[in-house]
Amino acid sequence: MSKSKALREIISQGRKVVAIEKSAIADIELRFRNEKFANSFSEAVETIYKCKGKVVVTGIGKSGIIAQKIVATFNSTGTYSIFMHSADSLHGDLGVLRKEDVILFLSKSGDTSEIKQLIPNFKLLGTKIISIVGNTDSELANLSDIILDASVKEEACPHNLAPTSSTTAALVLGDALAISLLQKRGFTSENFAFIHPGGNLGKRLLLKVDDLMTKGRDIPLVKLNTKLKDVIYMISSKRLGCACVTDNSGIAGIITDGDIRRLLEKNLDNIKYTIAKDLMNPDPKIISKDMAAYTALDIMEKNKITQLIVGDKKNKPVGMIHMHRLIEEGL
């Protein structure tokens, strides 16, 4: 077989897998038009929403892996949940269950031996059972309080054996539950950021200028009559590439190392008589310490500057923030 023919066959097989799984998802979407399925889905969302405990998501094999992903999505969108392996639950993990919990069971066949052993315990405890199941005539389906049909016409596996389309269908239904619950709870991007503080969204929404700005004695401050050589020393020693100029009323202006370079290019004759007032920008951009850090970065980018003075309500300098600090944080 030629290399090009082998490549075409690989690509063809890849596209076929995607097409089969796409069809399985389309079938799930169509089920929402069925009144019985739609009512079951709505009931599942309401049951989880009203749950006073936690959602215990369980499964075995590939279904167990999908269950773990659904747990991660639930927890990151405001629905408290844990994963319980169906096999391990038979050896002590049932101790995590409480009557006020809700069970979300994932299974393609709905008839594994672990399921048959577990369900009587769930029933005895009185927990609600929601099943995402590939066989609506199975024992799991018959014993569940709410059934979500995740059956598929075929697996993407050429032998119709390896769970592929079926796990995709289960995952999609899990995501549908999670996002429907997110909407019902009024879960905001700020809520999301709070439980994702290490992610980019978390940083963008949670980090304030106050968290990253230079403060106290590290702020490069000079007076209106500070001599040029002392201004240069201040800028160099504080390593922010600028100095904030102050007067009796507070912030009077800003001097950047660029201002000094431009001065030296234009005038060397009277340089020893130059003071801060002579080369400062009297209209600096001033921001609040309570401003979102990413907003400060946006201001810098729009104005093509790399530093901002942070002032209080009385126009007193309380900090300085540099673009490099914001970039270091991944903003």
C-alpha cells in the first residue's frame, strides 16, 4: 500500500468516527423534542437543584471515567458532587452516602453485577436515583427514579464494541445537566472565577490592582523641584521606568525614562538646571487600587504606556503598577 493511500485511509477512518459520534449527539438533541425525555431531563435538573446533600456520580469502566469528568464539571459550575466507583462502593465507599444525597448512575448496559448489588442499598437508604443509561429496558433503568436515555445506534468502533459514541452521549447529557443547573442557580462568571483562582479567567476577574502594585517606600516619588540627576537616580533605583511627581495637593505628574531620553536628545546645554517640573507629563493616567488588574492592562495597551500611577480619592499616590508585573501574572 502506498504511503498516500495509507494516509487517505487514516483520514477517512478518523472522519467516520467523528461522523458517527456527531450523529449520536444529534440523536440526543432530538430526544429533547420528545415530551417524555424532556420531562425526565427537567425532573433530573429540579431534583439535583433541590438536593440538600451532594450529587454522588457513579459508574464503572469507561462510564466511570465519564462520571469523573461530570463530577469535575458539576463542581466547577456550582453543583457539589463527588465520584464513587461502583466497584469500590461495594467495599466500604457506601459510607459517603446520606439520605439527602442524589445518585447519578452512568451505565451503557444498565445490567452489570455491580449495579445489581448497589441499587438495593440505594433504595434502602432512600436516595433518589437518576440514571444516564444506554439500555432503557435494563435493571438500572427499571429501578431508577429518573431515566435519561443515552442509547446510541452504533459505537464508532468498527466492531461496535468499544464504548465511543455511548460515552460521548453520556458526557453530553452530563454537560447538559451541569449547564442547566448553572443557569438555574444564577451562577455568574465571578462565581466561576472564585473556584478557578489559578486559571486565566480567575485572575482576570479576581486580581485587583492592589494585589500587584508597588507600594510604600518602593514607589518612585519626586517633588516638582527635584533636580534631574536625582530624578534619574530615583527611576533607576526603583526599577519601574518612571517616577511620580508630587506637590502639596498630591499627584502632579509623571516622568518616564522615555521623557529623559527625549530631553537629552533635544537639549544638553541647560540640563544641570532642569528640574522635575520641566519635563514631567502633567496629565498622567491615574487609576484606583480597586480596579481589576486586567482593566489596568487594557488602559496601558490602549494608551501605549507601560506604567500607571495608583491614586486615592484625595489624589495622593498609593502605588505604581508596571505592565511587566501584569504580564507575569498571565493577564
